Amino acid sequence: MTDVPSLRGAEVGRRIGVGLMYGLWKPRVLGSWRVPAAGPLILAVNHAHNIDGPMVMGVSPRPTHFLIKKEAFVGPLDPFLTGIGQVKVDRHSTDRTAIARALGVLERGGVLGIFPEGTRGEGDFASIRAGLAYFAVRGGAPIVPVAVLGSSDRPGRLIKALPPLRSRVDVVFGDPFDAGDGSGRRTRKALDEATARIQKQLTAHLENARRLTGR
């Protein structure tokens, strides 16, 4: 039987994340009340900075298990990330162990964090992978879109993939929505349709978040 990532570990990760993020940047969190207090849930996060995952992990009102590329699990980070309940995934194959662990999180009524774009990029949800739709439909989990808006276009960054230290980073949670059509179908066509619905919702949320924050 595949081990389900540790909920207690994810709570520890949340406490570490909130300390680090508020210590290094100035998070402004909007709409966290939209996150359902219980039940399976997926946080779909745009991905423009390396801090997006730790930032959301720290400011989310619930402990979150992120799907993280296996390349990040190097040296001492491997046992650390595993210990705080994160899920290692091989992006270049059908990683059945990662899929089982992620579904285990949802079956337990937990929160799964996913970067729908698959990798760090422009953070604009322009390319959505089908995996998000699969987990949402198969796990019966609503999706909460999350926009992380930093200062990626400002000078003063020591590291290109990070916002400048002590700069403001906005994290905007959107309204939960269901990706499926209510039929529970998991055919390729149904998942393609769900992916299209997800992309529309995430893009609309990002536009609203940018208007709200002036980013």
C-alpha cells in the first residue's frame, strides 16, 4: 500500500513556511476565507517564482501537500520535503506512486497543491496540463485558484527566480469550483473538457487578482 503523505508533517511545513515567508517578504493574503474549512480540496497555483509553493504552503489556512518535481528532492531536501508531507513526482513519466499518494491525500479529505502549468514559467496559466483535471474529477475535489503576484519585473533581485527580499507578495485565493460536469466521467474527452473549464476559471481569477492588487 502506498504511504499517504503526513498531515502532521504538512502542518509543520505550514508553520515553517509562514515564518520564512513573513521573515523574508511581505505577504498580503486576500480571500483566504474562500478556502473550504474541511473536505478534499485542490489549490491550483500559478508559478512564476521559486517561492510560490512555500508561500502558499505558509499562508494557506489549511496544511497543503504540493506535487513537487523530483529534481527538487536533492541531498538533505529529500527527507525534509518528504517529512513535511510533500509529494515527489516524476514529470517525465506516468508516476503511479505520486498519483496514488496524491489521491490518498484527497481521499483523506486533505488539500493537494498543484502547479497546473507543470513548471515555473510566466505564471499566467497559459498552458494547463491534464493532471489537474484528473485529480479533481477522480478525487471529487473542488479547485480553489490561487494567484501569487510578486515583483518579478522589478530591479533589485539577487536571484532571478525570486522577488526582491522584503518586497510585497500578494496571494489571492479565488472561489472554489468543480472541474467536472457532474457525470463523474473520466474519459479522455471528459478530462479535456474539464481542462478547458479549469483554464477558463484560472485565467479569469488571475485577471481579477491583477485588477484587485494593481499587479
